[in-house]
Amino acid sequence: MAKKVVATLKKQGAGKNVAKVIRMVKSEKSGAYTFQEEIVATEEVKDFLAKK
């Protein structure tokens, strides 16, 4: 399924400079880890990972 998403992003031409970023976030209430996924521009990847 992931191959289809990547293929459609490449076909449109607008998705050439994007990356899917997954960050692990620890919940303060339960202490469990959750995953936060987002598609961001390649220039903004470091900023996204630096946020808490």
C-alpha cells in the first residue's frame, strides 16, 4: 500500500519535496508512547523533529 502512496505523490509533481516523518511521543498521563505521523516539506523535517 505504501508503494501506491509514493507513486501517486511522484506522479503529481508537487510531492517531490515532501517526507513522511514519524515521531515517538510519551504521554504524560499514562507514560505510554504514541506515534505522531505527518507529511512535511523536506526543509521543515528538522524543525518538526525538534518540537516537543
